[in-house]
Amino acid sequence: MIRTVLALALAASVPALPAFASQGDEAGMARKDLRAGNVRPLREIERRVLPMMAGAQYLGPEYDPAAYTYRLKFIRDGRVMFVDVDARTGEVLRQSR
């Protein structure tokens, strides 16, 4: 339990890229881009990426409307990892380890 709390605190302290919208705006921008047909649904992207991250806990997504990318955050063994995905194609762009 303490380990989980520490891991979440660590994840919360990792700064997002400056281009990423604030969390309040992210969901609205993602919905707008989805309705406009510019991006794939987040659930579809998660279905593709989550199996690649077996053994890691999924912490959630961030959306960058300027770049049309999702950053999916994970934690495994106290280490935060990111998977950046092109929201238009679902292609994984980069993955931190």
C-alpha cells in the first residue's frame, strides 16, 4: 500500500510536456477531435497498447491536441514509463523504459 502511494506520488510529480493541454482541457479537446474524425478513440488505442505493457499498472492518458498524440503513463517496480501514440493512426511513436 505504501509502495503504491509512493509510486503515485512519484508519477504525479513527473512534469508533462509543455505542449500538453491542462487536464481539464484534454478531455474536451480529445472529444472534439474524435467527433471531427481527426483521431481514433482512446479506448481503441488503449486496447492496442495495454497488452504491450504487461506487468505495469496503467496510470492514465494525457492528450496533446496540437500534435494529435496521446501519452499513456504506466508504473512498474516504482518506475514511471510513458508510451507516446499517434492519436490519428494508433501507431506507437516512442516508449520510455
